[in-house]
Amino acid sequence: MTNLFQPQDHNSLNFSDESFDLKSTSGINFWFDQGFTWLVYIFAGITVAILFVMTWVIFQQAQPAISQFGFGFLWGQDWDTGNQIFGALPYIYGTLVSSAIAILLTIPVGISIALVTTEDFLPNSVKITLAFVVELIAAIPSVIIGLWGIFVFIPVIVPIEKWLGSTLAFIPLFNTQDPAGNNMLTAGIILAIMILPSMAAISRDVLMVIPKELRSSSMALGGTRWETVFRVLLPAGFSGMVSAAMLSLGRALGETMAVTMVIGNSAQISSSLLNPAYTIPAILANEFAEAEPGLHIGALSYLGLILFALTLAVNIGAVVLVKWVGKKNR
């Protein structure tokens, strides 16, 4: 009788052991998940805390200029270190205009590259090579691009700029006689080259995650390839491409060395793109190392706060625009 019930008792014992193992494993997994979640929260909190600390430190350094000039610093146009007179408007103007030129040139080129490297317009070997070459630009140091701009790009573009200045002088954007090459237009084009990999790579990733069913459905309904691109793919990936453009614009706003080397570094506000200009990152790079403590350091730190605010505004605008487009497409 004992032998008859022994297998049943053995199975019951194994079942109990397996239940115990499952409970132990689930408990370990639960605590592991909770620990990882809290670790992520801690790292996210540290990131935000570092951002606030950086902002506070720069704000403290900018206090002399904030107390002296207030909001008038934003539209002041004089920068005289000897007389301790400082104004930010020429630098804000140069930063915004050069970045605007860059993003206006980058968006169509970046989206075109993304389309060519994801759709069946070219052989796969050509698409892979093109994508690799474009992304390789992101690995080139900024100072190297600046040197390339001085020794290669400027000699090539100067004749074009002189033709624009002589032929289209009636347009305020090109109303400069005999441009030298170190100007706003050159800086904008160099910036466009630098942010092109970001725009193209992110747009390419956006197009690659669009379901293939959308393409095949459009083709099945009689749409041509270009109709599929403009009426299906681009609207479907619009929010992602907006994010790509805003990230690229954020990099353009903060770019320093390449722009400093080709923009001319002249603190003036001119309607002509063929005149030299100045940007906030450029003056920070040129003057901060030799700036005198007090009002000069405060003015440069004030410019840093303005640059931070501009970048933050661009990112907030991108988030709001993406959410608005997402609600509109629902």
C-alpha cells in the first residue's frame, strides 16, 4: 500500500518545489524591476539637477551684467570692454540668422537624402555608400570643417557671392559690393553641412519605421511612387522630421569653432547676408579666456544664459509642434 502511494507523494513534493521556485523567481524579478526603475529615476533626477545647477552657476556669474543692464542688454548694440558697455543684439541676430540659413538649407537636402537612401530609387550599394558618407560628416571635428571652409569653400564661393552682390544688389539680402567670403551666408552654409548628418539620419530612421503596408496600399490604389512619397510617406513621418529639424537647429545654435572661423566676427546688424557678423558661441570662444572679472565676465555669462534660453525655446517649440500635429492627424 505504501509503494502505491509513494509516486503520488513524490509528484506532490516536486510540484511544491516547482511552486516554491516560481514564487522565488517572480519575487527576485519583481525586486530587480523595481530596483532598475528606481535607478532610472535617480539618473533622470541627477540629469535634471545638473541642468539646474549649471543654470544657477551661470546666472550667478551673470549677476553683475543683469544688475547693470537688465533687459536692455538684449537690444543693446554696443560692445566696448574698455568703457564697460555691453549689448547682446548683434550676437543674438547673428546666431538666429546663421542658424535659420542652415536649417532652411538642411531640411530639403536632409529629407531628400533620407528618401533616396530608404526608397527604391537607387541600387542598394549606392544607397549604403551615400548614407555612410553623409553620416561620416558627423565624425569630422568642427575645427577641421572650419579649416576646410577657409582654404577650400571660401575661394569657391567668393566669385558666386560677388556675382550676387553685383547682379542682385537691389535685393537687401545681397546688397554688398565686393564681399570677402567671411560673412553670414558662408557661415550658414557651413552650419548646414555640419547639421546635415543629424537631419538625414533621423529622417531616414523615421521613414524606415513607417509600415510597408502604407506603401503597398498606395501603390495598389494606383498611386505613383512620387504620389506615395508626398501624400503618404512624408505626412506619416512629419512629426519625426520636425523633431529632426529641431534637434539639428539646436546644434546649429550652439556651434562654435567652424562658425567663428568663417563668419567674419564683426558685431554688426546688416540686412545683407554678404556682410560679416558675429554669434554668441563665437564671442564666448574669443573673449571668455581673457575676460576681466566683473562686468565683462557677467556680460559673457549673460550671453550664455540667452543662448541657453534660445535652445530651450527651440526644444519646447518642437515638443509643442509635434503634439499639435499628432492631435491634428488623429
